[in-house]
Amino acid sequence: MWLLLLLSVLGTCWAQYNPNTQPGRTSIVHLFEWRWDDIALECERYLAPNGFGGVQISPPNENVVIHNPSRPWWERYQPISYKLCTRSGNEEEFRNMVKRCNDVGVHIYVDAVVNHMCGNGVTAGRDSTCGSYFNPGKREFPSVPFSGWDFNDGKCKTGSGEIENYGDMYQVRDCRLVGLLDLALEKDYVRSKVAEYMNHLIDIGVAGFRIDASKHMWPGDMKAFLDQLHDLNRTWFPEGAKAFIYQEVIDLGGEAIKSSDYFGNGRVTEFKYGAKLGTVLRRWDGEKMAYLKNWGEGWGFMPSDRALVFVDNHDNQRGHGAGGAAILTFWDSRLYKMGVGFMLAHPYGFTRVMSSFRWPRYFENGKDINDWVGPPNDNGIIKRVTINPDTTCGNDWVCEHRWRQIRNMVIFRNVVDGQPFTNWWDNGSNQVAFGRGNRGFIVFNNDDYELSFTLQTGLPAGTYCDVISGDKIDNNCTGIKITVSDSGNAHFKISNTAEDPFIAIHVNAKL
Ligand SMILES: *[C@@H]1O[C@H](CO)[C@@H](O)[C@H](O)[C@H]1NC(C)=O
Ligand SMILES: *[C@@H]1O[C@H](CO)[C@@H](O)[C@H](O)[C@H]1NC(C)=O
Ligand SMILES: *[C@@H]1O[C@H](CO)[C@@H](O)[C@H](O)[C@H]1NC(C)=O
């Protein structure tokens, strides 16, 4: 009986909260708008060798084609059917990607858009990524099929049919989000179609789902379709493994709907994380890095084992979603590298790294008027991710995950996995340092003067390569070397004008 009890407790711990990454792989990367065949190549040539656990992909199901503006990234958030058929590729290419990535131990996490179909005002026709007919005015999506019965038009109580007040949880769940036709997930039929779509993906071999717009669905309705999901495919996952679930709920506090309402279904995106970390590193609102000593739950965030964390995502890196101008992105690369470095060094939450495309950002009255621009393309066809001789990406793919500082911190997180947060130090201002048990140590200087201190690292004596300024290659460092004494102390000197004013060392980068 005790064994059964223990097993059931373990079951609850693992289930939908477990990312299903392979042991020693502790982060995933969002390859935003990439083609499936490029993702397959990236799994094999870069992600597997560098210890990435998985890839969050853009929505794989058929979406509406938007011409005005021309092919925005957000058209993929307007489903037409659950056929696997988008600008990223067809079902055959999708299957090929899932197999090739799984075969090298990198799993696929699908961005599932199941709260709604396309916008109310889109013209009827076949202008969708697979040519399926649809008629939004009549609520007809015959390729699913969904009809008028399957939408929340009767349930929403606002005059416009739109969400008008985020303080009213009924509106947020039952009305249209920016015109998107809201599915009636209280109905068994709608739940069964959503579960059928997700099970198709699970059977192919995906490891989990980001569930888009979860805040706009009732947690109980979500549970009803999540309870119908198959166990993961036995070709790559242990018997009884459940899909990893992380729900997009934007909760910066002060609204009717809270992240905690969704903990029963899986993890939840912690949007406070990037908003606060950006504010601290920008030194806005009197914030300083010294205050990061109790980062995590101490800052009013959700419990670590429920949190999916990120510095920026595809929405808030372009001013959509939450966090505003505080959010750090590749456009602010110096602070961004520090932010991602801090996230990957710190034990809180399950981490997702962003990988973006460049767009012609242009501010008018404080707003980026090109915030809609879709991925690099030729006449609408998404461009290949080309790889330059220096390992960076071409064709306007930013590939933050390939930046040495970020890639090496993904590895750092794997090396220190399971180790406690230790040896915190700060100068009362923006110079801070901390360790992860006896396996890794990191030091930041975000002040306006040099840092020069001897600090306790907790690491075994020896010479270590700083993995921010370089790599360990042929048992030598291409960047800064740090010597740890028998007592665990090491001297750190970081100029405030350095391009990367932080140093990170770990036991796998020891000479
Ligand atoms: C799991 O994946 C394998 C390999 O692609 C496939 O042959 C098998 O049918 C899948 N299992 C299920 C239950 O779909
Ligand atoms: C922070 O560190 C600098 C030098 O590293 C030192 O001059 C300063 O006094 C320290 N404390 C504060 C509160 O800035
Ligand atoms: C290690 O690299 C440094 C420069 O990065 C070089 O000066 C030194 O000679 C190298 N040592 C060995 C043993 O190759």
C-alpha cells in the first residue's frame, strides 16, 4: 500500500509537469516560424550536440492566409482546420522532423491553438495554407468539421461579442479575443475534435504542448480534452509518459484570472519573469541586481515546479502580450545575453530560449508599426535557415540559441542540474554572483564601475574556462581563464565596459 501511495505521488509529480526532455537536457528553444526540414537539420547538427532538450515549433495546423498586411506572423494563430499543412511544411515533412529530432534525443513541443478558429471578419473562401474551404460569417469549417453549434456566440454576454473587460472572467473565457471565433469547449464534440488533433500529434511522436490563449479557456474545459490525450509514443518515450503541458496565461497580477487557476492542468508561462528581469537589468524603477537574491517565489512568482520561464517570447519581443518596453530582446543584445545567462544559471522554473527572425522594426509614437511582419520569405515562401562559416545564421534568422554566450549557458544549466543555489554575493548594487553547488559559478557586473573581487565559488580547485568570453578547446581556453584555489576562492575582474560583463565557469569547462 505504501508503495502504491509512493507511486501515485511520483505519478503526480511527473505527469504533465514533466518536460519529458532526456536526462541532463534542461531547456527547450522556440524556433519561431522555422520550416520543419530546417528544424530537423538543426536538431541533428546543433541542438543535440549542444544539449538542448527540445524545440517549441510554430502552430503546425492549417491557418488562414492574410494578405493585408502581407503574411503576418500572427496568421498562424488563426486556424482553419487541424490538417498539418502550413508554410513550415506538410504532414510528411512534419513526421520526418519529429522522427529525426526524437532520434537524436531532441523532442518537439507543439504550439496548440485550440481556443478559437480564424477571425470573425475574414472573407469566406479557400485562402488558407492547405486550400480548405471556410466561411467565418457562417461559422463553417467543414474540414474539421465545425459549424455554428460549436462556437460561443450564444454564451458571450457583451454587446460586441468581444472581450471588453479583463476584470470579468466570463467575458475573457466566453467572448472573442480580438475577433477570433471562440470555440465552445464546454461541448463534448468540440473537446473530442481538439483531443483528436492533439492525439494525432502525440501518436506521431511529439512530447508536449504549449497551449495558446489558455487564459481564454475555462480550466475545466481544458482538463476535459487533456484527459482524453494518449500516452506518448513508445518508440521514444517510457511507458505511461504523458504529454508535457504548458499553458499560456498572461498574469502580471491584478486581474480576475490567475495562473494558479491552471496548475491542475500542467505548467503555466510565468510572464512576470521576463518583465521583472528586464526591469532589473535596465535598472528601471530603482531595481538592482542585488535584489535578485530571492529571485523566484520570493518575487511573487508561481511555484518553480509549475513555471515555464523565458526572457522574451514571440509576442512580447515585438510589443504584443505582456511586459511592454522592459522586455529584453536580441535588439538589446548586451543586456539580453546577461538576462538569458541569469535565467539559465538560476534554478527557478523550466527554461525556454527564444530564437527569432529579424524584422524592419520602426517606431512611431512609441509603437513598432512593423510588429506584424512575418518570417523571412520569398513571395510568401519561408526562407531557409542558412548557416554562415562562423556558425551564425543567414537570411535574417537571428538564432540567439547559437550565440556562444547563450549556447554555453544552456550547457551550464545541464551541468549544474539539480544543484542548490549557493554562495550568493552582491555589492549592494548591480554586481552579483552565485553558484550552483560545487558544479558552477557565475558573476555579473551591471554597475558603472569595474568589478574586482575574490569570491567563494564552491568549486574544486583548478583552472576553469569562462564560457561567456570563450570555449574550452583542446584542453585550453579561447577566452578568460579563472583559477580556483584549494579553498574554493577565485579572483574575478570584470570591466563595466566589457561587451559581455559577466563570467561563468563550470566543472565541464575545467582544464
Ligand atoms: C509511434 O511512432 C512509430 C514510429 O514513427 C510509429 O510506427 C507508430 O505507429 C507510432 N505509434 C502510435 C501509437 O501511433
Ligand atoms: C559595489 O562595488 C563597487 C566596486 O566593485 C564599490 O565601489 C561599491 O562601493 C560597491 N557597493 C555599492 C553599494 O555600490
Ligand atoms: C592556450 O591559449 C592561449 C591563448 O588563448 C595561448 O597563449 C597558450 O599558449 C595556449 N596554451 C596551450 C598549452 O596551448
